[in-house]
Amino acid sequence: MQLLIYILVYPILWIISILPFPIFYLLSDAICFLVYNLIGYRKKVVRKNIRLALPHLSEKEQLTVEKKFYSHMCDMFLEMIKTMSISQKEMEKRFVFTNMEVYYDLEKKNKSIALMCAHYASYEWVISMNYYTNFKGIGIYKRLANPYFDKLVKRIRSKFKAELITTKETIATIKNNYRNNVLSLYGFASDQSPRVSAAHHWASFMGHVVPVHTGAEMLAKRFDMNVIFLRTKKIKRGYYEASFEILSEDVKSVPNYEITDKFLKLVEEQIYEAPEFYLWTHKRWKHTKEKAQ
């Protein structure tokens, strides 16, 4: 059944990926109308999250953020499909890294790098960074249930010189690279909610104390990596800019969780600046300190 689904869906994905951008975004508008107005995909979750995280906005302003978010989410979903056929030249035009020199200075330190980013703007096209790096690029992801689509995702990433590893493979991969002196760039999207039973740290995020992922910081300390934050902005439809900010070049001297807390503050800045580009569909505030107690 999984193979049949893949065989039926793959041609549709390919056709979408080769559409000219004007038609491509008209399709996104049509999908957004269906997803938001007819299906109402996770609308209750999105509305609750926006209300919890942005209480300073009026109901009208919150609704505006909600509608803009759904438009952006559909754009981003289709842009993920567009990755199947997009050329390097087109990608370089649409996803621009503004200060690569900051990253290159870290490469000169001859230590692997942990890149922390959020589910914000186009986290999907961040993989294009591998065009510019000298280190081995490794992205950490959650394996897809359908093995054929999982292989497709890996194949798409390979065109950007990126290697994907599952969360379960992370420690073993990093340990092996560390022992063999394979300098690598590890991408961590660390802003979503971990299981409460696995949470080692709670921190304030958008006005609420919640469990947070600390894996990027702890692995950076264990394997002596430099840590960098990637701040992404959506300039206009289909165009993004990203810049780097160093979180630490001496991770072992930093008190535990300080890097994680700093990362969350930077993510907050992004959200307050343009909240419609954050991924509001996840139950980020499902657990809070108040509920846990």
C-alpha cells in the first residue's frame, strides 16, 4: 500500500515542482483556501498557540497573523516540493546568506559546528547552505513513516550535499565523526516541544515556562563544537535571507542551558518581528510549568 501511494503521488509532486513560479504560487493560494477555509487544518491549535504566545495583540490582529500564517505555510509546503527540481542558480537567488564570513571564521577554528535554527520562515531551504560550506553538512530529522517518501527526501537533500540522519542516529554519528576527525556542520531545529519525560530543562518561551530541547547544547559540549544561530527572514514571497550569529566558541565554559536559553530568546525576537512566519501548527505550549505542577 505504501508503495502504491508513492507511485500515485510522486508524478503529482514532480509536476508541481516544475511549475513556473507565478503558477506555482497561484496553486499555493488555491491550496491555502482549501486548507484554511474548508478543511480547517489544525485551526484550533494554531488559534490557541497565537493567543497564548501573542496576548498583546488584539483579536483582529491575532486573526490577521493566523491567516497570513496559513498562506505562508502552504507556500513553504510547496517550496519543499519545488526543491525536487530547483536549480542551484535559482536557489542561490531565492535563499541568500548575508554574512557567510561569520561562518567561515568558525570553520577556521577546526572544530565541528552545531547550527541551531527554528521552525521559522523557510527552514526547508536552509539545506542550500551546503553549497557554500567546506564541512560535511548533516541534518537531523524524524524518519517518515512511508519508506519510499523517506528515500525521496534523502535523495532531494543529497543534491545539496546534505546527509540526513535520524534523531536515533545522532549521537553515534557525531561520536564517530569526532573520533575520526571528520569536521561537520550539524543542523538542529531546537524550538519545538520535547516529551515531558525526556525534558532536562524548562525555560521561558513567549511568556510561558515550557520544556525545551537541550540536545544541541549538550552534544556541542560533549564533542567540543562551536555553536551558531541561523536567523532567517522572509523578504517577499519565495525569497529569503539568512544571517549567522555566534552563540559560543567555548561551549565548555558556558553554564549548562545558557546557550539554549539564548537561542530561545533569539527565536522570540524573530517571532515578535513577524509572527506569521512561525510554525504555529505544533502543540508547542501543550505542557507548561503551571500544568506540570
